[in-house]
Amino acid sequence: MKPETEEAVQAAKGLLTELVIVASLVRALTDTFGSASDLYQKLKRKSSPRDSDDEDRFHISMFGRRRRDSGFGMSGSSKDLCESEGELIFTSSAQIRAEYDRGYRKIGESFARGDATAQIQLQSQIIQLQKVCLVIHQDLSMSSYIAPSSTHSHLVRLIQTTRTARAASMAALSMQYQRMLPTPSPSPRQPDPPFSPPYSPPCSPPGAFPDPEDTWHTTKPFKPRRRTGDSSSSSTSSEDKEFKILPVPNPISKPKPPAPKPEPDLKPKPKPDDKPTTKTRLFCIYAKELQDNPLMPLADAYKPCGDNKCPFCRTYLAMRTGKIWEIVVDDCRESRHLRRKPLYRVFRIKNRFIVKSHREQGGFACVLCARFRRFDMLCRDIGSLMDHLWREHTADELEWDCDILEC
């Protein structure tokens, strides 16, 4: 009896896990985000801030050489939109839970059970986040002393992985919600109104007088008698006199002038273009797919053995595999004494950002301007695109893109 009981318990556990697999994955994901927040606090305590006077002078001199309007040009609304690193990690669990609760309230148990697509997506994000946390924990436990640069690299890696996992998990839950929404049923067709025959007056017996209304419409209007010129003639002679009606003569039509002969065209008329005119797209279709899907890898054409041509528009991009562009952006932060302290931040731009910025006709368009600014910016080559990012965009805008990493 004991083996049968154990088999029944295991079968019940498997059935329960299968029924609420998405709910279990969401719980595991929120626990992993909690571990990431604890690890973030531990790394923050180990990192040493740079507050010496020499470094302050160095930052001030670097700030004088860089552009002066990067830190002061931000408005209050832009600062409210930019969340800090701590808020990014500490609020991830609450946001994932709120997205799950929204779908569960609308759909119910089927949303908690989920489908295969959402299950695979959530499992992959849990594995990636747990892998990064384990690697950082192992490095911290095995090393007696960790350099500040190593701690900073661990922080950057943890923040990037947390940002990617949060965005991908919320997108997976949202797409599952859209897939499970019930389709609206077509409204039933209303029956046609009954046919009503046209009104016909009641038949009158033969020999009866017509109705007054019919008499009013059928009788001819009274015409006054035409007087003759002789007023002394009697009524009998005027009644016996016959009038002859003369036919109305046809009007003589005027001759129409001859139509002018068409003059021969000296210049040939251009033929209309049969091709429909379409609006020019800002980005290539493949570049737009890379922007919409942050986890989508680059095509094989951009690998070391590829030809660096777009698989859709066949545009050649003059870049080297594995190359990274590095830009230094000035930033201003408030110190303890409420004074603005000039700092500089280093960002590295990957090849994926270059690929998702190219256009079909050649050249590039700024992805950050299309996302944050009112007007778009077109660049001729990669160098002008990098110069535009360095001059026109702030550090808070650069850190929002997943293909731009901060050193």
C-alpha cells in the first residue's frame, strides 16, 4: 500500500505543477530578483567611491574640455522618467507580480497555467539571471580581496542582466495575455421587417360616386373662357365659332462653329508611373526588428565569416566584427553639500546598435532621437553617428539602450 500511496502523491504533485506552471515560474522569478537585489547591496558596500581632491580636479578639468550642456540641459520630466540603478533592481519583483495579477484577474486559471511559449521564455530568463548571480557569488566567496574595478564590472553585468530579464519577462506575460483574450463573437443578424403591401383604396361598387379626394385630383382645372373682340355678339355665335390651333414652328438652329484642330505636341508627354508611390521608411525592416526584439541576435552575415550585408536590403556596413566604439559623456551629480559635481561616464557601443540604425538607401538614423526626441537625425557614416551620440545625447538617454553598456 505504501508504494501506491507514494505514486499517487507524486502524480498529484506533477498534475499541480502542470496546472500552475506559469504561476510557479513567476514565483521563482520574483525570488531570483530578490537575490539579485541582495547581491546588488553587497556589491555597493564593497565599491569604494572616488572622493579625493586630485580626482575632483581631474574631473573638473575633463568637464572643461567636454561639452558643457550635457548635464544642465535635462528637464525635470526627463529626470523623473530615468530610474536609478537601485530602483531598477528593487522594483523588478513588484512589476512582474503586478503584470501577472493583471492577467490572472482578467482570464483566471488558464492564465496561471499558461502556454508553452510563455513557459519557455520565463524559464530562459530565470536561468540567465540565476547564472549571473551564481558567478558573482562564486567570485566574491573565492577571492579575499576584490579590486574596485572588478566590483564595478560585476555591478554593470548585474544591472544589464536584471534589465533584460525584467523587460523580457513582462513582454512574455503581456503577449500571453493577448493570446488568451477571448475573440469577440459576431453580433446576431436582426430579422428583416415584415413586408407591407402598398396601400390600395377600397373598391367602390359600380355606379357609385367617386370620392371627393379622387374627384379633386382627376377633374381638370377650370379654365376661364376667352373673350372675343366683338362685345355685341351673342353667346350662341361665340360658342359656335371654331378656333384652329396652329402648330408651333420649329426654331432654326444656328450653325455651330467648327471645332479647332488639335495642335501637334512638339514635346512628348511623360508616361504615368505604374508603380505605386510608398512613403520612405526611416529604418530598414531588419533594423526595425532588432529594435523591437532586444533578445534577437545578429544575422550570420555580421559574423567573422560574413559579408556585412543586411539580409533584407543588402546594404553593406563598413564595420569590423567584435569592434566596440567608446564615448565619454559629461554628467553632473549633486553632492552632499548640494553642489553640482562634474563627472564623466564612459559608454561602449556594440555592433548591434550600428546594425539596428542603418537605412535601406544607405546611411544611418539615430535610434535615440526616434525614441526620445521630436525630430529625427540622419547621419552619413558611422563616425558621424558616434559624434552625434557624444554631442547631442545625455548619459541618462544612453543608458536606456540595451546595446550601449556603461564601463
